[in-house]
Amino acid sequence: MTAKSDMDILANSMYEDDPNGNLAPATTKDQESAKPEELKVTTAGTNTTQSPNSATITSTSPRWGPQNKGAQELALLYSPGKRAQEIICVYTCIGLMIINLALIVRHLRLERISVAFLSALCGIITADFASGLVHWAADTWGSVDIPMIGKNFLRPFREHHLDPTSITRHDFIETNGDNFMVGIPILGYLAHYFYIRTPSEIQQHFGWIAYVFLCSIFVAMTNQIHKWSHTYWGLPRWVLLLQSCHIILPRKHHRIHHVAPHETYFCITTGWLNWPLERIRFWSTFELIIEHFTGLKPRDDDLKWAKKLT
């Protein structure tokens, strides 16, 4: 898979600082003259321009943003039942987080800190890979029409590609409900583990406990981190610091994924694994294998929704 150039990013993704207006942001004359001619979009009438490798861009047919027809249809599929599931999952998971944190602090010993740190780091890396695996699978395969799974779990992925910053308009519940649901069985098992094991057994397996706990926390927080990577105004300074140090997913790094057709940089917890996975063609290799044996086309459903421009 070839690297994305600045021209590719400009031609095939929303502007980084576009507040869902789906238009070129205000620019100075110098900035405007620096753009390639084929990427300039007129805002009057129905004038169009076309780059060599991209679809026609018009000022009256939004390719991205809340005015996109596909994005509007997908947003309407968010149901009261889905909302109830998310509320239950968020509060249950937060309760389990608090219980497990208290138990970890209670059993923490100074001599186990180095082991716990290394195990926690491995847990974060695992969470990053897990985010990429789920993200790749949901982006690439399946359909919104699949019973239960489609509208409840694949729909947000389709909407997000058509209106990338819609996630910034979602509240904490809608943003994090599904990821917190994933953390519930893991954190529930971990809390049970504390109660069935002796203190000596807990100390013996403290590294494993730290690994599971941090992996669960970062899995649960993945979509909140993802939301921050699309937020360009009003972020707390500590979030900006974590992004600038690449401890969590940076905004500029994640924008590479949002270059149509959304075929790269799927890891969205820290993003640490994106470059090495692309170097070994991890995702594209699996896509070729699956397409060969099943005949399914990668991102076929995603493309179907992307064509609903008006």
C-alpha cells in the first residue's frame, strides 16, 4: 500500500479544521495559491473540479459532513433501545473500573511496580491492536442490513466515514457505550479473580493482573480517545499533551485513516501499531485472502453509503 501524499489527503478527506461545514476553510491568498489547481473547490454556482484519481468534487453535493444524505440516514437509525444498552454498559463498566482499581491499590507492593509497569505497557499495546482489528473488521466487512449487528454496531462506522466529526457531537454515553460493553466481562472476571485467590497468589500473578486491567481500561476508553482525535476546539491541556507525546492517538496521525477509501491506519487507541502493520501489509494481506476465498469485496457496504451524496 503506497504512502498517502498531502495531495491525496486534501483531495480525499475532510479538511482537518472543517467544523462540519464541508467547505474549504477560510484561507489567505498565499495559502490558496499554494494549493494544487485540481484541488480548489469553487463555492459559487455548480462549478466542479476533478483531480486525476478522485471523484468529481462539487460545492452543492457534500462528500462529507452532516448534509451528506447517507450520514443523515445512518444517524436516524440510532434507536432508544440502543441508547438504553449504552447507558447500562457505561455505568456497569465504570463501577467495575472503580472496584478493580481499589483492589489493585490494596494489593500493590513496591517490589512489584516494575513488573506491573511492563505488563501495563503490554496491555496498552494489546488494546491498540484490538482497536485496529475491530475497526478494520467493521469498516471493511458486513452490512448495516445484517440483523441486530448491522444497525447496532456497524452503523456508527458507516456514519463516521461520511460525517467524521459527528462523533464530537455525541455525548459520553453514545461515544463510549459499545467499548465499555466490551470491558464489562473482562473487568468482571478480574474482580472475581481477586475474591477467589489468596494474597500470595495475587502477588504471584500481579503482572498479569496489571496487563488485563490496563488493557481493559484502554479498550473501554478507545472511542473517547478517538473522539478527541477529531476534536479541534476546547480540548483540555492534558489531552493535548498526551496527544503531542503520542501517548494517545494524535489528531494528525488519525487523519491518515480518513483518506478515502479508508483502507489504512485502523488502530485508534494509541496508533503505535499503525506504521509497523502497514509496513508488513497486515490488513491488505488479510483482505486479499478473505476476498479470494469468499468473493466478498472489502468496504463494499462502506462505498454504497458513500455514494449517497444528495
